[in-house]
Amino acid sequence: MSQKIFQLESDEVLVTDGQNTYTDSKENFLKDFPSFGSFSNNLVIYNQTLKVYVTDDKINDYTAQPNFDTCIDSVQTIIDAQKKRNSDATT
């Protein structure tokens, strides 16, 4: 089963739409997807597929989270920005 996930843990971000996966530091994620804004939590586990939403140490009632949904839907755009950032850093 492919899952659609946004996760922030230990300052690392993982975003997957079930086919494409982005992973990087929180700092680099905010560079690659600046429209996200900022984080108000240190831990986020948002799984669209399993209907799970955890922030810090709290299990929340699952409701759609537009900011995280947009990240999942935009994962390929975020990956492309990461590739560009990495290639710019090597030139």
C-alpha cells in the first residue's frame, strides 16, 4: 500500500505521495518550498492514507490539513527545487 505522508522528526522532513519521496533537513525544506511558511511543532506525522495526525506528543483527531496536503500534492515540485538547489551549490 502506498501512503501519502508529511513527517517532521528530528529536524528532518519527509514528504511522499506514494510514488515520489522528498527527504531533507527542515532548513532545506523551507528553502525548497518557501510558501510553506514555518513550523509550530517539533514533531509532525500526518498520514493521509491511514488518517493519522500527530503533533509533538499529541495524537490529534484526523482532519484535513491544507498546508500538509499541499506539500504532499506538490512533492515533485519540491524535489525539483531540491535538485536545482543542490546543482546550484556545486557550480
